[in-house]
Amino acid sequence: MDVSALDGLQTVLLIEDNPGDARLIREMLLEEPASPFHLDCADRLTRGLESLAKGDVALVLLDLSLPDSQGLETFAKVYAHSPKIPIIVLTGNDDEALALSAVKSGAQDYLVKGKTDKQLLVRAMQYSIERKRYQEELERQANYDGLTGLPNRHLLNDRLKQAVFAQRNPRSISVVFIDLDHFKVINDSLGHNAGDEVLQHVAERLRLAVRDGDTVARLGGDEFVLILADQTKEDVIFRAMNRIIGKVSEPLTIGSREFNITCSAGISVHPQDGTDVETLLQNADAAMYRAKAHGRNNFQFYTSEMNALANERLSLEHSLRRALERKELLLYYQPRVNLATGVIDGVEALLRWQHPEHGLILPGRFIALAEETGLIVPIGEWVLRTACSQNLAWQKAGLPAVAVSVNLSARQFWGGGLARMVGAALTETGSNPVHLELELTESMVMHDAETVIATLRELKDLGVQLSVDDFGTGYSSLSYLKRLPVDALKIDGAFVRDIDAGGDGEGDSGILAKAIISLGHSLRLKVVAEGAETGKQVDFLREQRCDEVQGYYFGRPMPAEEFASMLKSGTGIPQPGCPPSD
């Protein structure tokens, strides 16, 4: 047959040592004009396996009795070599029971020699190929995630069971539970299509970041699990996780928008953190929540205390859901001092939780939980309205007007309707917008430029002030920062503490604070330093012409009544080295 005539035909490999049987099958196919098959023959199992290794075989016709292999072992060898290729077993009248056993073991069908005509042969071959495709599709749907193509929860459990139990000597296996940071914000603000594209990119990055023998699975939503096999030392896992976290956090472009997606990960190690699949996954999940509590974009190893922390988190979440309606939340206020005039001209509203059992809880213990559960949205709105009402009450009491600053969360900023909510709060409380300052973190405003700028302009149109909090800890582009309609930069407290560091061989103390002050003023922005605790820090900031300072040097966060007393007394800047008494 001319080679060009083979175009469009499917290759069938006949492994048969009887020349007469082989000739009969070849003639059947030639006599059937509608047959879409081309036949290749091998008279030994070894030769048949060599042909299979070359690829492009659509189906195997297999005689179980060959010179170099006999019985079910023949089928087992072919099936193990090429499990995705359908196999039809050829058998004699006295071997039907053996053929049925092959079908139960994975063969698609069997044909009895001497009782097969050309129509039956072709039909059986077509049916076997389609049946194999259908079985593979069912298997794919049952075991793989439709969006990312990764193994799903079912296949993950199977592979983890094999890794844990299919070994004579226990070996180290790391189970990594990964959750994307603030993914719901992206999904809600940009739509599910963009969210799906983010998940696909993250899945591919995780695949590229692990070794061939490792497993990357998607449990659902933005949750992924890795199985890192044969990881025997913590430092090896540590380096691997640094690589994986770094790979995920690389800039990502969806359409015309650039994002920095980060993730939090928890790690449990077999066998010390669990000897069964369920325990390993639970402990990795608990460690992941610890990573969230540590500020996200990091990973944590499981420890024996993790179960207790997980139970505490569940209890805290349940209590937090009722904290608003039970009026357990309250605001403390920390003064901001103008370094040029020496008077208080601003105050930051800071959230506290007066828990009925645990007493006063600082935000570090529950803000991350509020963000994860979405409770930060109603809580944030309560903070805004309460701060505006309190500021107006101070003014009505005859106290000097000051600007009250309120922190916004990522969910509030990206969830939509922020300007509408702020406007409603100002209207309902009767507050003057010039006395309200909204603080946004650097990481919140340094992505998706057009959306960020549009939202900030909506807020500016209300007449409020805007500041970038924790400046210097993110990834600012100076050209981008210049475009943002903001009024102030807040220097992160870590740079203020560095003023007291002295000579450390890495440059002058306070050099970063000095640089940020210079940068802010060159952009015509007010600069506020946070976390000032010593006279040396205040003197330095004054010398660098920093506009405002807040921190323990002037006063800790305090209840509204205590701040009112401080404001009424006109407390100014203490003399250097003489911080006010607590």
C-alpha cells in the first residue's frame, strides 16, 4: 500500500505468532472498505512492545499465547507498558475464561478465533477505541480539576495514601496547604473570569516550582495542596518553600492589568506531624492559618500547639460574628503631633475588642480573621461611622478641630461602593469631610493603576484626605506614586526605630526615614512618622522637617474621654528625653 494512502488511518498492532491467523485478520480488514485501520504485525511480545514504544498505535490485538509469554501475564505486560491503549484479546474456543479474566483486568473486549468475521472485527475495534476514550474522560473528570488540569481532592487523597502507606520504611513527606491571599477581593472586584485566569496562572507556577515526582493538586476555590516527596530536612523544605512562595508572588498580568498575587502556606511533615492522610492535611491547614496570622505571604511549619490554635481560631471567629451586635467593639485614639507647632492636629482611630471572657483584645489577634471571613466590611463601616461621630462630638464640646484618620481594609477598597459608603457615613453623622483622613496601605494601592486612581478620585471628590500607610514596606513605583491623588505618606515604624540603631555598618541610622521625608516633600505630600518612642527619634524627625509624628512618646492609644482631656489641655511636644507618663 502506498504510504500516502495511510493518511487518516489508525494503526492497529497485531501481536500474533500464528501466520495463518495473522493473514486472516489482515484479509478481513482489506475486504472491509469502510475500515479506518492500518495493520502492523509482531510475532513476539518483545517485538510488540518495541512497536508500542515507537508510539502512534490506536489499538492492540493480542494473542495471549506467544513464544515468549503465556496467559494473563502477556496481557499484564502490554497493559503495564501502554495503559492508555485499548486492547482486544484474541483467544481460542477453549480459552474464553482466560479472555474474560483479561477483560476484568482492563482489556476492552475479546474475540474468539474462527468465530469472527470482518464486520464483527471492525465493529469490535471501533467500539474498543471509543470505549477507552470514554473511560479516560470519566477518569479525568473524576480525578482532575476542570479549570486548572491539576489533580483534584480525590486523586490527591489517593496519591497521599500511596505516599504514606505504600512504603516499607517510613520516609519524610511534606504536605503543603496553600491559600491565596485576598483572592476573594480579586474575584469580587474583577469578576470570575479574571479570577479563573489567576487560578490557572498560579496552578502553572506551582507546577513549574516543584520537581517531577511531586504532586500539585487543587482542592477547590483558591486552595492548593502540594506533596513534596523525600524531603528529609527542614532546611531543604525551607529553601523549596522560599522558591515556591517567590514564584507565586511574581507580577502577573491579566488583560492589561498587573497584579502581585501572594499566598500563605502551612507545612506538615510525615511521619512526625501525622501518620495518616486526614491528620497530615488538617495539620498543614492549621499551619496555613498561622501563616495568615503572621501577615500572609509566608509559610509556617506545623507544631504541636497548632490544634489548640485552630480551635481557638474557630471560637474567636464565632465570637467575632456577634461582637458588633453585642456592642463589644470600641475605638481607641492615638494623637498625632504637628512638629512645627507642637500641638495635636490629628488622631488615629484604632480598633479594640472588649471580649466578655478574654478582656481587651488588640487588633493583631482578630483583624486577619475578620478579613478572611469578610467581617471586616461591616466592622470597617462601623469604625468609620463611630470615628466620624466621635470627632463631631469633640467639636460640639468646644474642643479644637482635628483630623481623625481611619484605616481601610483591602476588602473595603476592592469590594466596590467604597466612596458611596464613605459619603453616606459623612452625611448621616454630619461630619465635615475635611476632618476625615482615610489610610490605605502601600500594597493596596500599588496594583491595577486605573481602578485605584479612579477609586481614590471618587474619595477625593468627597473632600476627605488620603494617606498611604506603612510606606516603604511595599513595592512602590515612583512614577505611579506621583499619579495617585493622595495627601500624605506615613513612614512605617520600623524605619523610625532605625533612627536609634546607631552605626550598624550598613549606613547611617535613620537614612530610610530621611529619604522618605525628602521623597514625600518633593511630591508635595505631608509626611507622618509612626511609632516614635524616644526623644532622639523626635529630634531627628524634627531636623528632617517631618510634618507630623505619632507614637508612645506622645501617648499610647487611649479611650475617647482620655484623648478629649489631652486635647483640651493642649498637650504639646515633651522635652527630648522626657516622655509623658503613662
